Amino acid sequence: MSGKSLISIILALVIIIVVSNSVYIVKETERAIKLQFGEIVDTDVKPGLRFKIPFVNAVRKFDARVMTMDGRPRDFLTIEKKRLSVDAFVKWKIVDNLTYYSATSGDEIRAADLLSSKVENELRNQFASRTLNEVVSGERDEVMKEVINNLSQVAQKELGVSIIDVRVKRVELPQEVSQSVYERMRTEREREARELRSRGFELAEGIRADADRQKTVIEAQAYRESEELRGEGDAIAAAVYADAFGKDPEFYSFTRSLKAYTESFNGKGDIMVLEPDSEFFRYLKGSKATN
């Protein structure tokens, strides 16, 4: 191989290396900064095909997507000095390239460590200002909202990241604390049950007394109305009887006697002891002609 051919090959390799080091691509899912001799000259390189000066410029790329930091469980104390084991995770993303690079040198692991420390401190403060019942069941959502609000400004100012969400996956209690919580919850539920039962008995007695009162009133009204109707009926019957008796007293007396005979002689073994000339046998003796 001649000297000119060797020089041509070397020159071509140099050109290829220079060109390959001059072109770079920033994806849509990435954020990037450009440095010149270690000094930042562009804090927000847009996605696309870009060029740089080899050996002069350097490009640092970061993941622009929402990332999840799932830390290990931590122990916190409540305001009652009761220990809790809390397992939480954080969703975050880079929003300020310059601040993020200055604080972490673009190292995602270092960023996660710094963020984890801040989240841990904020959770410790929130749990330390609340009771066990509040952080376990009563105010967990409120705790998370306050953690996010307090961390957002600090994380963006110091780390250049935005806190999207903070969630507690699990809160575990030591055995002795779990037992005391269970006993307190059981006592509270029993107290509520007694109150509800007592209130139910009170309402039942009130309803029963009102029903008895209404029953007495209804019965009294019904008795009064029945007596009034009975009195009116008796009066009407008496008037009818009197009117009928007044029209033909003899016929009325005759029908009454027939009814009395029917009722008296209905039984086969009946025995009656009467005077022969008793008025009872008046219509059985035969009728006498009257002038």
C-alpha cells in the first residue's frame, strides 16, 4: 500500500470520527444541556437532530418522562410517640435542566437519593404532628396533599424537579401498637353500638307510647260513636214499636204472644208451671166473639 493511500484512509477515518462526534439526537422523551469546556452554554436543547463541535462541546441527556422513586420502608413516630413503618413512593420529573444538573451532575441515582431524603423529612414532620388514628385512617389524604405542597417548591428550587405525586403504599404497626389500636377501635365501636341501641330503645318506647295513646283515643271514639248509634237505633225502634202498637194494640199483643209461645215450647223437655187462667194462655183458650 502506498503512502498516499494510507494517508487517505487515515483522513477518511478522522473525518468519520469528527462527523460522528459532531452530530447527536435528542429524543422527545429526553431533556438535554450543552456544555463547552465544562461550562453550560445551552440549558434546554430541543428534541431533534443537533450539531456540536467535537472535543469542545459535550451534551448531557436526561430522562424527561415521569419517574417513580420507590424507597424502602421508614420508621416514623406519631405525636403520641408511637412507631409506624411507612412505605411510600414518589412520582417526579425534571423541569429545570440547569438546577437539576447543578444539584445532581445529571446522575439519576443521586437525584433519587436527594429527593428521598427530602420526602422522608417531610413525612416525618407530618406524622410527628398527628395522632395514630389520623395518619392510619382519618387524614391520610390530607397528609399526602401537605407533603406534595411542601415538597413541590423545595424540590423545584433545589433539585429542578417537579413532584407529581406522593403516596403511602403501606403503614404497618408494631404488634403491641396494633393490639392497642384494635382494642381502642373495638371499645369505640361498642360505645357507638350502645348509644345507637339506647337511642333505638328510646325511640321505640316513644312510638309504643304514642301508639297506645292513639289506640285509647280511637277505642274511646269508637265506643262513643257506637253508643250514640245504639241510642239512636233504640230510639228509632221504640218509636216504630210505639207507632205500631198505637195503630192496633190487639194485633201487636197477639204477635208478641205467638213469639212467646214459639220460644217457650221450642224444647221437648220444657216444663212450665202456670195458673190455668194465666194471661199467658189468653190466645190459646180460643177467641170469644165480641159485639
